[in-house]
Amino acid sequence: MSVVPYRYVNNCMEMAPTYKLLKPHMEWLLFQVIFSTFPLTVEEKEVFHDDPSEFVRKVHDPTEEWIDLRCAAINVMTMTARYREKDNLAMIMTYIQGVFMLYMCYVYEKCPYRLYYGSVPVMHRSTHGIW
């Protein structure tokens, strides 16, 4: 998938006329599209275990920001927190609370770690606009 749709949504957050068109779809956009890019993929997990230095290099490589979906999704979350906090923050925090409660209910072996660890950057970026 390309980062172009994420950049378009990012630009739509700033302007009121485009945000009015986007607003009815924010729940689907955030929970089904944006949040699904945050958890590590199986390939990234394998790279982390096999070659941690390569994983860190790739995560912090500035050239990867232009093509990485996770970076584009983080930028959308930052813009959502900065410009549209009043409309979306309660919805985002309720979702994250649900993920954390789900995490606490599972036994260790069956715990949804990918969902939990994907929620941490969402929480960080959502509160970024508040502080």
C-alpha cells in the first residue's frame, strides 16, 4: 500500500471544508486503517530477533519515512491530536482503554500482544497535541 492516501488524510485534517467530509468516516479510518498499521508485522518481529541492529537502523532511518506506512499513520495521529482533538480524542482513548482491558483479561500465552503494543504509539501520539 502507498503512503499517498495517508498524506491526503493528513492534509485534510488541517482544513475545515475537507475535514467536514472526512468527519463521518473518522471512526472507520482510525480503527480499521490507521490503527492496523501500528503493530509490528511478523517480518519485522523476525528481523528484530535475528538482527536487532538492522531493525533499529530501519526504524530510525530518515529515508524510510517517505515510504513507511507506520510513519504516515503516526503523522495522521499527530495531526488528529493537534487539529481535531475535540472531535476524536474521547473516541481514541475509549478504544485504547478497551484494548488495555482486553490485554489484562487474557492469560499470558494467549495475550494479544500485537494489538497491545500497537496501541502504545497511538496513545502517545493522541496525547501529543494535549500537552
